[in-house]
Amino acid sequence: MAIAKRGLSDKLSAFLRDQRWRDDSSKNGSAQIICLRGCRINDDGSLSAQGDPAAYTDRYDDVMVVFGRKPGGSRFLETFRASAKPGRDWIRHWSYAGSGKGCPTMQPGQYKYQRGSHRGHQAMRQAGYPVCVIRDLDQDERLELTDLVDYPIHTGINLHAGGTSSRVGWNSSGCQVIWGGWGGKPWRTFHSLIYKAAKRQTLFHYTVADFMAFGHWHDNPSERKGLYAVLRFGARGVHVRTLQELLTNAGYYGSALIDGEFGRVTDEGVRCFQRKRGLVVDGGVTHQMLQMLRGD
């Protein structure tokens, strides 16, 4: 499966809308950032899958895509080798041993970010809102049910430049990193888009998604795409409200919290339902899971 770079902006925008996530790319002077896990950039600029999106490889096995409109209205799209997962040096670091808080890995979802600094460099930082991570408590480089799902707000899971070697290594302890170093062309291009082309934008909805999920959605006809829509952290609207009502009726959510915003409490309710029903505990609500909730 390879998805051409031509028309990728429109495809990603439609994908975001179908997942009930926000798309910031339509206004002049704005940008949308999405990291596709388990993805590579081919020689012709197209994107294709590579490896297990959740596996710790210590490599830049993901692709960051930035697309939007410059202040004058002209469109842009750039792709970057990236990693949404921490390096092995940090996963195994002694400071996490026995701490009850292992090294964090951001999970698929949409999160609020803003411009900020990282170790003295202009970068992107959490905008005072939670992100959903899984902490590898036993430092075995695998995400398991016994690991900790956490929702940090002020721990500095930033978006910044990574290193110039093939290994992620010390460059990420959970941050989202772009290969090439602070002075490399990839980061300089990314920085220019966020700090100049999208200068009118103050809040960015950074999105993490598995490339295979995007690919399955992409390869199906319009009438079937809805079957590949998965509600996750950061989704909003009437579909999320319906999910919250179903969770409430099944005893996994409080009626006072029905607001149409898929945040921490909704994520906890979804994972609790998945665990008790023997489903994959990943916080994603498929069409089939909604049917199961309606039957409870």
C-alpha cells in the first residue's frame, strides 16, 4: 500500500473529519500536524507502511506531515522522518526503575500544542492540556495491560528536533522528534512552517495515528469509510456524545460528564469496557464496539 503525496492534504483532512478530530489546515496562516506511526517516505514522495507502529525500534519509523495554508492562501505540505516513541536509552534508564512511572509513549489521539521552547530551542510544547500515554513500568520495551495508562499535563512531552544518526537514543524520553538535528534542513523547514507560514495560529491540534488505520480508511470506497472511523482521545461532537451516553447506560461513565469531548474520563471508561469485555485495550472505539455497547 502506497499513498501518493499528490492530494495528500485533502485525504488527511477528510480522514481527520471522519475520525471526529479537528482539522486546522483550512484557514490562511494555519497548519495541521499529524504523525503517522509505522510509516516511511518513498523515493517518489509517497507514503507506505513499515513495521509494527507500536514497536520500540529506536528508529525514526514514523512520518510527520505538516500541511495548511500560508498567510497569502497558498497551500503547503511537507513530510519528515520522525519518531513518536522514546529511545531505548530512556526506556531502560535507571531513573524510571521502580519509580511507578515508566518512560511514556504517546498513544494515538489528538492533543493541544503551542509554540514554546525545548532546552533553549524554539519548538512545540503541550498547551496545558493532557495527553494520553502508556508508561512502560517494567522497562521491557513492550506495552502491556500491566503498564500504566497516564494523562500528563505538565511533563514536557514536547515536539522538537531529534538527532542525525539512525537511532532515536537519548533524543526522546517520550517527546515527538524529527530526524536531522536542530540545524538540519528537516527541522529548519518544520520550524519555518510553524513559526512563519502558520504564524496566525496559536493553538495546534497535534494528531498521532497509525498509518495502517489511515491506509485502511483510504483504500475503502466512500460508502464504507465510516466503518473505519475510530473514535479516540481528542475526538468531539455528536458521535462522542452518543458514545458517552452509551457508556453511562452501561455503567462506565457519569451522566454529568456528557459533553461531546473525548478526554481523560471518556478514555478511562472506554478502556474499562474493553478490559471487561476481553477486547483489545487501546482506547479506540470502533463501529463494532459501539454495536456491543448498544447491546448492553
